[in-house]
Amino acid sequence: MYVYTYLHRVRYRECDPMRVVYHTHYLDYFEAARTDALRDAGLVYRDLEDAGVMMPVVEAALRYHRPCRYDELLEIKVMVNEMPATRLVIAYEVYGSNDPKVRVSGSVTLCFVDMKRNRPIMAPIMVTEVFQKVLNP
């Protein structure tokens, strides 16, 4: 399993009037965490696009366990459990700093798409090589 931790300080604009993170912002947190995790693993999303491959989100799921609040430092864990084929499934867990309980959990499924043909494809070799390294260290 590949695990990466992304840190994010909750900004005032991300909160509702009760200073609780508004629910849709977690998808933004997941995207930022995912981009950094892929970069950390050795896969830069821009390089994929330059090679003619995009990775649209085809499914997203979230579960809200406990609220996150303004000015909290969040730890967003990104987890990849299996080698991608035509899809890459990424799981997430959000924790407050110094709090062992999960605040939000979820997953996002991305599909590899040939940008010229706009058709799904198998994971490119540049993707599988990266995940072979991080899933089988």
C-alpha cells in the first residue's frame, strides 16, 4: 500500500457561519492531496497530460464522521491499495492535528483517457512503473 500525508490549514473562507468546514471543500482537499501524492510517488499530472492522457474523476464518495473547524491543521492521508488498470482508486482519511479519530473518509476513482480519442485506456507505462515502485518497495 502507498500512503502519503498532506497537510492543510483550514481557511476561514472554507467554513460555514459555525466555523465548520463546508462539506464540498473536502473534494478540493482530496484533489490537492492526490496531486501532491502522485508527485511524491514520481508521477506529475502535467506530464501525463503532455503525453495525451487525462484522468477524470468518475466516482467520488465521502463520509462525514466529525467536523473540522476553522484554523485546524488537517492531515489528509492518501492511500492507494492496488495497481491501476483502466482506473485508479484512491482512498482518503482526514484527521485533525493531535486527534487520532477520523473526521472524514472517502474515495475517488479516476479513469485513464486518451485525450485525442476521448476513450478510456489502460494505465500508461509511466503510471504502472511508478506504482510498481511505491506498491512493492
